[in-house]
Amino acid sequence: LPYTITMDPTAVLNIIYKTAVLIKKTVEDVKANQQQCKRLGERIDAINQCLKSLNDRDLKRSEIKQSLDNFRKCVQECLDFITQFKEKTSWFVRVFKNQNHKEQFQELNLQLSQCANDLNLGIN
């Protein structure tokens, strides 16, 4: 049976906010796909603005806790994905992988939309 540690929602929020800051810094250094990387960061910031309106009572609700944790994982995935564009890879490799990147950006954007929906439903 998998044992999951549920973190305190405030701690999860802090991780999300810190990761969002890291994403901003990382986006400044990316060598490829700057616009898409920037857009991911902006979407995360927009969701974070909504999260700042959560009160303690909201944070104690189980559906919010789950949605926050999903968002935390998604934000981390975005950071991991964006970080790879900091390295200057060869032109050939970048072009070759570009199609895959397009799909990955779409996937992450979709996940962010899903997280936003889940959090919104949880908040309302």
C-alpha cells in the first residue's frame, strides 16, 4: 500500500511560489523556445494570484489540498522542462527535438488549465 505524506497546504503553497520564482529566473536564461517558456511562467503566475486569495478555511478542505498538490507537481514539471532550454545544444538536436517540445508545451499548458479548473472549483 503506497504511503503518501500530505504536506501542510501552507508549505505546499510556499513550494509553489518558490518554484514559480525559479521558473521566472530560468526563463531569463533559456536559449530556445523563450516565448513558450515565458507563457508557461505567466500562466503559473496567474494561477498563483488566485491562490493568494485562499484563506485558512479554504486550505483545510481536502479537495483544495489535493488540487494544490497536483498544481505543485505540475509547476515542478514545468521548471524541469524549461531548465533543459538553458543549455546550448546543437542546432540539429534542437530542430530534431522541436516537434516533441511542441507537444510537451501543449501537454503542460493542458495540465495547468486542468489545475486552474480544479483549484477554481475547489475555491468556489
